[in-house]
Amino acid sequence: MKDLAAYIDHTILKPTTTEAEVRVLCTEAEQHQFAAVCVPPGYCSLAAEWLASTKVQVATVIGFPFGYNCLTAKVAEIKQAISDGADELDVVINQSALHNGHYNVLSQEIVACLQPIRLHRKIIKVILETGNLTEDQIIRCCTLYSQHKVDFVKTSTGYSEKGASIEAVQLLRKHLPSTISIKASGGIRTFESAQAMIAAGASRIGTSSGVKIVST
């Protein structure tokens, strides 16, 4: 296994996030050589500025945390985030559409979201919120997002009752092609849990406990 730090998206997404906290997050990410920081959209430009001379990527969230934002708003969020310096876009899918079985809506959504992301050669991670889904729903999402060749499928926002699970990551890995990576996120706070997610098939770990994990 490569250095655990290289798997981590060092994350702060609470609504009370301050500029000072984002500065600390970026400093820690550079110090520990994390893969990325994941910050609220309004902090993309600052994070991009502070990390410009490093290899740390800037990620942000779109349609966060529930995903039922109208599509035009999501696309506008994506374009603004890219303009502000985001390298990676963690997009919450329309969970209402999913629970209604409206997979055609999800397909239309991902096509629209991918256009600006592919145009600017950025990375997309689609967030499913696996803790709220049945196995069949997760498998159908794997089929759908495989067809659209997304970069990552991400388990959770961290704002639902249930976050990432070993079982969900294993199920995703079983039903996604090797070209699509998995980001496990939500409730991962220890070295052991991070290792377990990676062993199950995750290529990224989203966590606000990155420093604690790599310092264990």
C-alpha cells in the first residue's frame, strides 16, 4: 500500500467553517502531502491560492448535501467552482430522483454536469449516499455512472445518518469497472477504518480526521 496520506481528501464542510480553519486545513494538507483538500465552494479561490505551489488538489462539493438542487443551479455551481480554482468536483446526485426510480433524470443530470467538467479537464466524484440505498439501487447506480465514465463514485456526504461502510465499498468495487475509482467518506476517523476502506477497494478517503489518521 502506498503512503496512507496520498489517499486522503482532507475535509472541512461544516456550515460554520471560517477562513482561518481553511488556512489550517491547507497548511496541514501540504505538510502531510494529502491528495486534496475538500472545502465549501466559497473557499475554493482561497484554497487554490494557498496551495498553488503544491501538489495538493482543491476539491469542493456541488448540490451539497442533499442533491435535489435544480440542475441549472448545479451546473452553475460547477462552472463557478472551476472558475475559482477547483480541480475536483464532488457532486451529490439527485437523491429524490433516485428514490423515485427516475434513472432517466439522473442520466440527464450527469450529462449536463460532465460538460463543463470534461471541457476543463477536471475530476468528478458522484456522491450516492449509500447508507440510504438498497443493494439494488447501488448496483443500478454503478451501471448508470459506468456508462457515463465518471472518475469516482463516492459513498457519502457525511451528513446522513449512516456514512461509509465496508460492505458498500465492496459492492461498488464489484460492480464498477477498474477505470472508475471509489471514494469512501463519512464517519472515517481512525487509521484502522481508513485501512479497511482501502482494503475493500477505496482509492480515496474523505475525512476531517486526516492528521489524526496519519499520525497514529
